[in-house]
Amino acid sequence: MVEFSSKRLGSFSFIFITITLVLSVFFINPYVHLKNLNSSEISLSTNGYSEVDLSFIPEIDYYSLNDSWYNPKIEMLIISPNKTDFIDALKPLRDWKNEKGVKTIILSNWSAYGDVGDDNATRIRKMIKSYYERENIQWVLLAGDAQDDLIPIRNVYNPDVVRWGEGRTEKVGEEYYKPTDFYYADLTGNWNSDGDGNWGEAPQDNSLGLDEISWIPEVYVGRFPANNANELEIMVNKTLKYETGPEIGDWVNRMLLAGGISDFPGGSDADGEYESVLTNYIIQNYAKSVVNYTHLIKEEGNLTRPILKSYFDEGYSTVIMAGHGDPTRYYIDPHNIGFTSSDASSCNNTYMPSLVYLDGCTMSSYDINDGSIGEILIKRMDAGAIGVIGGLRVTWYFEDDVNLEKLNRGNAKLFWKEFFDQKKFQQGRALYDSKVSYINSDYYTKGAGSTVYDFERKNILTYNLLGDPEVDIYTNSPKNAMNPFNEINYEGELVSIIIKDLNNSIIPYARVHFRTSDGKYYTTYADINGVAKFRLPKESNELYNVTITGHNLIPSRFDFTTDLDNIKPELIGVNCLPEHPSTSDMIVFNVEAYDNRSGIESVHFFISNNDFENYTYYTSSNGFLDNENIFTFNIDRLYPGEYSYFIYTRDYANNTNIFYEETFKFTIPKHAADYILPISLIVIIGIAGVSAFTICKGIKKYSRVIEKLE
């Protein structure tokens, strides 16, 4: 019998433990099987992907794309009395709006809207709301006078006991209801939720935001206060001339500001109230970087009635008169008149109509007085105003409003900020957005509204617009647009252009309108930086007629024809993170694809661990106004195994391409925990074997000792 010495036993144990450790390292190291990642040594089939049926991938949604071109939504409503002569007078304006791309209809029969017992104002508002909810309504023009109830105005519960008259304060008794066209702009407020007839009634807690009015307008509203078709035709023709064939001259780059004195120093107001502080603020902060200006100031002696009338007749694009007023007079101080309704009716700024802001009481009370300054200016043939913003009733200011943030001064300041600073040159947009800015101002949100509720409410509701709200006001000599279609445009392409005039100046919010002979009608708008984007339909050799309009632009017309796109998309590269994925990792694939014609529509990622007999599918798409080239796919944690993938790409012209390479493979190793049991078993069996051998050796040795003793 061979002896098994302790030295040999130690050698055996050492060899056994060494082998066990080597096996453990081999099985536990998660990257041993990844050393040949992306190598052709990985034995996976390379053609399994070709048998995958891709017919389940949804088709490109050409229906929605084409629908936006063939069935554009209505953008503007013109509300007319149900009178043939009124409707006929409005048709040229409607046709021009449609020609430049503001899809417009005339509505005259509102009797079909509303319930039994509803008055006409309610029916008109419900009609506007119904179109707003299903179309793309932004603009509403009320084409009829409020005084004769041709297009009624809503009288809103709004108590008041004071008004200005001829430069003095006088008690006139309580007047509980005040007129406002804001009723047609706010389409979400209840206005008369309790049905008691108190329209727009204030709540018990006297807070502006909790009553029947929502205060956030949905549409921009203006009015042509026509008593008959002849007056309506005057305002329509003036608007058409202003937009389609403006008088070229310095007047479009000028602003006239008249700053009166609302109160002389003395008594409780030692410093007095000088509106020149407001007009100077407007100049310094908003106007002077955009337009030239003339500043008339009462305290400097250059603001008198003759001087103001003379300057007004010279022609200015924009005008503000700040001070006291009544329907027929603007006061340059509490005792002296600066401008009257007779001055308005005789003004000679022919073909140079202004946007006029009347910052004072009742100067545009078009619901009760055909002779108000505002109404006369808007009705003046070929002259006067293209738009008037003014109060229908009493307006208010606070003494010592050093920050120009309260009531009249806050309203006026924010209007010109929206107009000049925010580049909202469409007069209706500037007015209604300035009301929202006032509601959201630091002054108001810090609690002013709850303490001076009646005054805030009156001012917001009483300033309304006479004129077409969609009209864009000039601030410089209008020019033609540069042709932005100098490059080839492909069918299905996402086109991005910058609208500039012939001086290379960017045109913010420009309108780009397309038409084709087969009935396509589409309008897109540039952003504040003049960038306009649109996706063309999939149709080659299509001739597009384009009209570009916008701020300080003469309507400019161009055309282009689409080219065929028959080039397949390309794959630039694929990146996998992490580089060595494991069973515990979420895997991210970044796929870069490229198509320089119609652009990538979608990328589809297929992954399988059995040669695509089964697979997992991921997709990423570009929207109609997107043109991304990098597509990210987040892959769930995978089981151990060998995987391959392929990529399917498609462009907006429906050209497709499939990409598969030998490198599109990777391995997920088993987790270290998967090897603990077999390694443990090996160790246990080894230890048990060594132990058994040791015990047997001991027993044999013990037997020999016993034999010797015997």
C-alpha cells in the first residue's frame, strides 16, 4: 500500500484550490465573453433580419398632413347684421383676408345660436364660441354700430358714481351697467352664471379673478361702428388701402405723443399729475429705438390745440393723447381743450391714418355718441385713424403713481410695451395681450386688485378697439420681402425659412401663405425671429404660389416647384451605452440617420437573440415640424445571451432603407450570481473528497497501529 504523506496531501490541496480559483475567475468575470465584441468570431446568422415582415409598421400619416393643406381652419370671423348691403360692403375685406392667408368668413344670421330667451349679444357670443371650439378663430370683427344695436354691446354690472366732464369732477348718480366688447373676447367666463341678469357681476369677496368674467381673452376683437353700409364701406376701403397699397413716406416711422396735465400741484397733491411722465417713459423705454417721435408737453408750452391738430394732420403711424377727456374733447389740462370731435372730422392726414390711443375718459363712447372723437376718427374717409383704442366710460388713475403701473398709466404703458417691445404690431393683439399683462403684473398680483377692485375692473373693460383687430400697424416704410425660396424644395420636405425685407431686416411674425391649382391652401407664421417652418405634401412637380405679408411688408408674391425625392435615407452611425452591457443595465442606443431631401420620418430598431425568429421592436418618429437626425432607443434589461439588431429607416417621401452589419451584435454575459451555485458545488465536492480521503487515510493508519499492538 502506498503511503499518502501530509506533504503530498498539502500539494494535492494546493493544486485543487488553484484549479477551483481559476474556474471561479473564468466564470465570474463578466467581460471574458465580451473580449470579441463586434468581432466576426461571434457566430450569429447575418441574414435572419431579411425574413422579418415589416408590413405591420404604420404608414406615414399623409392624411393629417394633407388635411391641413386642403381643409384649413377658419382664422377670422366678420360678424355682420343680416343686411345684404352690409354683407356686400364686407366682401372685399373678406376676400383680401383669404388672399393673404387669413381664412375668413362673414356671419350674419346668429338667430340659430343660443336658447329661448337669449338676447342677440348672447347669441352672437355663442356663435363665436362655437367656431372657436372647432376652428382656429383668433380674430373677430364686429361690423356694425353698437348704438343702434346693429351689433349689440354687452352692458356689464359695474357701479360708478363719478365721471369727468369739462375738466371737473361731478356727481351723476349711480350707473350700474357699463358697455364692453370684452364680452366677445372672453369665451370661457360665465358672465351671468346665476341668471339674474347682472352680467359680469362681481363676487362677494370682491376679487377680480373669481367673478363671472375669466379676464383671459380667447380671441382678439375690434369693431367697425357703422350705422349704414356707406360708413362700413369707408372703413373697409381705408383698411384695404392701408394693407395693400400704403402711402409710402416718413409718416409710417413717426409717433406723436401728447402729454397733458391731469392735475395742477396743490391741495392734497402737492406735485400735481403730469402725463408727460408717462409719454416720456414710453419714448425712452419702447418707442425711440423703433420710430422717430414728436413729443408735445403742456408744461413746455408746445401742446396747444392748434399745434396738436397741425402735427396730427402731417401724418403719424401711431398717436397717444394722455390726459382728461369727454366724448367730444381731449383736455391738455383740467381747463383747456387740446383736440375735439370737430378736429377729428376735419383732419387732413389723408392716406396716413394712425393707430390712436386715447388715454382718458369717454373719448371713444361709440355706444351712445356717434360724435365721439374715437368714432369720428375711425369713420373719417381715407384719413383719421386705422384703429382707435379708447374708453367708453370713465377711466381712472391714481395720484403719485411713480412706477406708472396703475389703472390708466399701467394700461397705456403695457399696451406700448406689447406693441414695441414684444413686437405685437397687430392692434387687436397688442390691446388684449396688454390687458393680460396688467392682470399678471407685479402691481396687480400683489393684491392691488382686491383693494381697488371697482377701478381695476372698469379700466380693463372700458378700453376697446375700433378698427380691424388683425391689421398690422406700420413702424417703418414698407418694403417687399426677399425671396426665401432660392433653394430646391423637395416633396414632403420640412422647410425652414427666414423672412426678411429687401433691407435684410428680419420680419417677426410674418405670414407665409401657399396656394396651388388643385385647391391646397395653407398658412404658416414666422416666430419673433422671423423663422417660419412648414412640411410640404408628398407631391413632386407641384407649383406653389406664395404670398408673404407682415409687419412693414408690402404684400410680396413668389412661387416654387417641388422636386422628386427618390433617394433612400442614410445611416451615419450607432452608439451603444454602456459599452459593455450586463443583465443589470438599461441599454441606450443612439442612432444617427440622415436624409437631405424630405427628411427622416421615422427610425425603427429591431433586436433579437434567436436570429429574428422572435424580436423586440422600438420606433422613434419626427413630427411634421421636426427634423431630428439622432434617435434614441431605451432598451429594457436583457437576459444573458447573444443579440443582433438591425435598423429600418424611412423618409417623408416614403423611401426606406434597412441597415445591418456584422458589428450589429453584442453579448450579455450571465450574472456572477448565476455561477455561485456550480462553483460552490465544486468547492464543496472538492473539500468533501479531500476530507474523505484524509479520513480514510487516518482509518488505515489507525488499523495498522492496532495490528502492531496486537
